[in-house]
Amino acid sequence: DLRDRVLDHARVARHSLVLDLKTASGLLTWEALRRVPEGGVYTLARSVRDADALTQLTARLADVEQPIILQGEIVDLPMLLADQAEMHFDALIGYNAFLDQADKTGQAAVLAGLLSPTGVISLAERVPRHTQRLHKLVDLDGLAVDLRTRMIQAEEAIYADATDPLVSWDEETLAQALRAAGLTVTATGVTESNDLQITDALLQRWFAPATGDRPSYGQRLAVALSPEEVQQVQDLFVRQLRNQVVTWHSRLVYFTATTATMRASTASM
């Protein structure tokens, strides 16, 4: 699975020093703790809530078994580790560590500076730009041709927004950022297909005004469609998708990055 693949690619040993670049559920952190009983695990929580949750979950472990929990962003790592300036990690691991980050090149440079000469960066990143398009879940023949065209264009515009860090990148963008930091990169993409139950709550989330900063799907359509046309689209979705199970496609990419020293070491073996 994803967890094992990321850790396997990181080539961690029992004594390795590992940094999880984005702990949320603790998916990678827990597995790293299991694999490096003689080493050490640091983990970066992006929010106070995530840091507190992981602190509570790991409190039952013996002191020597607990991860070192940091709180901040990748760009904060040099400051967070300032009292351990000579520390370099054998493995930097992450799941969606770069997902919505704007300055991927700058963050890749930070990671390169934290990597030991023979260290490995192993990442699994979902690429929102290549996620399932909602208009492909329904039969649009019931809509007027002009409305259908503008609806599709409005949805595709979501993923073409160069100012949105969530969708303004693809696997080559991140690979180039890592290469710019002096790393050698391999990337393997996987198209995943999973069943998704379309509930009333999900339909509501798609079309109701968003409660957060990101506009809902309905609000995105409203840029190119009239309120009456958005309602037509919503009615179509409800008729065709309500309580149905659909196949949802997404793109997951595994990245492995190493230093020149690691390349030379591998080549001489």
C-alpha cells in the first residue's frame, strides 16, 4: 500500500534518522517508528491541532520510542531544527507534503539541505490537476449544447488556474523543483479508481456556497452560467447521481530523490 511503498523507497534501516514531512493521521510516522527502533523519527505537523493529536496518541509510548513532533511548514524546518544545525536525515518521507504549497522550488531546496549525503526523499503526492471531472460522471445530453460547452469549460478552468497552488502543478513541476535543488529524481504515476457513494451531503457540498476560502463547484460554474443554468446542472446531478455509486479516478505519483553522493555510491556498488 501507499505507506509501505513510501517507506520501502526510502530504504530506511533500523538505525535511520527519519523526518515525516506532513503528519496528519500519522500514517507514515507510525510505520517509521516501527521500522527504526534504533534510530529516531521526527514528524512535522502543519497545524497545532495535528501536533496536539499526535502528542496525545504517542503519549503512551516510552520516552525513547516517541517521535519528536515539530509544528510548522517545510520552510520553517531550518528554524525548528536550529538547535541541531548539524542534523541531517537519512530519509525524508511525506504524503501530500507539497500538495497545496505555492513555492515548491524553495521548499525542495530546504529539504535538500536537510538530507544526508546518502539520504533519500520518498514522497507520495496526489495531483489535483488530474482528478476526476464531475461533468464526466453524468450524461449531459439533456442540456443544451451551448450550456453543456460552457459548463465543461467552467469546470476545466478550475484546474487551469495558475494562481491556485492546489492545481497549478503536476508531477513534472515537482520533479523539476527537486532537480533544481540538485537532486536526482524518479517519478512513477498511478491512476487510481475507487468507488464513491454520491450522498445528499456530497451533492450539497458541490453546489451550496462554500463555508471556507475555496469556492464550491456550483460557485465555480456560476462564473460562466446564469443562476438558472447552475440550477439546471444541479438538478441533472441530483437526478442521475443521488445515492449512486460511481467510479472516481485520481492521480497519485511516487517521487524518489537522492543526492549526487548517493548516485556515486550506488554506481560504485
